[in-house]
Amino acid sequence: MDPLDEALWEGNQRHVRGQISHRVSLPGLSLEQRIHTQAGTLPKPIIYAETGSRIPYDTSVTLWCRGTMKAKEYCLYIEDLRTCSDRQKPLEPGDKAKFFIKRSVAEKYSCTYLSPTGWSEPSDPLQMVMTGFYSKPSLSALPSPVVSSGGNVTLQCSSREGFDRFILTKEGEHSLSWTLDSEKKSSRLFQALFIVGPMTPSNRWTFRCYGFYKKSPYHWSDPSDPLDVQFSGPSVSTSPPLIGPIPTADCTVENLIRICVAGLVLVVLGVLLFQAQTNQRRTHDAART
């Protein structure tokens, strides 16, 4: 256990007996800091990558450490807690700080923050994964990428690289991942078969896969080309259901009104025609007399 881990552990044991004062040396800061803390007063910070923890090799990354509104300073640690590799002042509204890593590597990052009562405990570690170390594998669906609703699909990830393992990822809003050991299909081809399901049309199913070696589990290959799974049968409507009764009664009333108006018009026309014929007969009879 690292010195700072031991110090934090011992301090936590004393929390139950009240307030403590524990001295910790942070070489990266070149100063001594005294922790004055009490149980439950300093929430653990959260560290996350702006674009996700999976990034291409040899690219920059922005990390965020979120603490509390009373934080005065944030410290970033790489791999261990013995040295603070970078420190930043909080940004508005004051509960987080930004760390820019010019050239990120596949390492673990964690952070702490300084409050008026002392330094917080470290965040849970963030493991970064670098992609692009090897050529991309091939991803295909067996027997085809068309499935029925509620069914399963078998996805084959294969490569000639001889990877120890393959990782299948579902892209999009609800991302998922599966890991399998590779199998040697032939003298030059390695593969893994992923059975995924049940599949429903309510979600978009786009997959990619990666390969890696056990000796370097956070150095992945380039991603495979994306594979979209399609669904057989009629498409499922995503329109919201109608609210309230269907207005059939209104339609019936409108039709009755139209029929009555049409009938009234016919009656009026009949009366006018009858009057015209009656007047014509009277005129004819008067002419005879």
C-alpha cells in the first residue's frame, strides 16, 4: 500500500473517534499539508474524461474532476497517489477543475480536492484505454445481420493478428461491451463468436470490435468497421399513441347535417319547380279563355 493510502486508511479508522489531524507529504506540491477532517464531511470526487475513457493512441484528452462548491484546489494523480502531477483552481461554478493531458497514455488517473477542512480522499481511478495500436479486426454477422424482433444474433470478430482477446462494443446512447478469449480458427486466423440478444427494434444496434493482448490489456487495436443489425418484418412505429377517444361521433353528426342540408335544398327546388309548373298551367288556361 502506498504511503498516502496508508495515511488515509489510518485517518479513516480514527474518524469514528472524532476529529483528527494527520500530516501528509505531497512531493508534487513541494509543501506539507495538514488534513483536518471529520467523518462524512468530504464527499469523494469524481473523475471522468470529456470524450470517454477510450481514445485513439497519441492524442490529447481533457479530464474533469468534480468535487464540492467549497473546493479551493484540485490535484491530479497518475497511476499512484504519491505525487500530484498537476494542480488546478476550480472553474465556475466552483465544483470542478479541468486537466488537459497533451499526450494521454493507457494509465490510471485519480484526483483529490482541497476544502476548508482539508484534502478529500482520492476519487475512484479512471482507467484510460488507447486504441490504434494494431490493425483493425473484421466484424460480421452469422448467418446475416438481419434478425427477427426478440431474436439473437451471432457476431464474429476475427483477425490475423493473433490477439488473445476480442472486445465487442455496442455504440450509441446505451453503450455495452462484451469480452471473449480468442479461438484459433486456422493457422492464420483468430476469432471470437459473440451471441447477443434478445434484439428489439426499439433500440439501434450498431457494433464494433477490438482486439488486444493480455500482456497489455489497455492497448487495443483500431476499431472494426461498424456493423448495423437490421430487423425483418414490418417496421415498428415509434409514434406516440393517440390520447382520448377517436372522434367517430363528431364525424357522424357532421354527415347527418350535410344530408339534412342536401335534403332541404332538394325540397326547396321541388317546391319552386312545382310553383313554376302551376303558374305555367294557369297562364295557359287563361290564354284559352
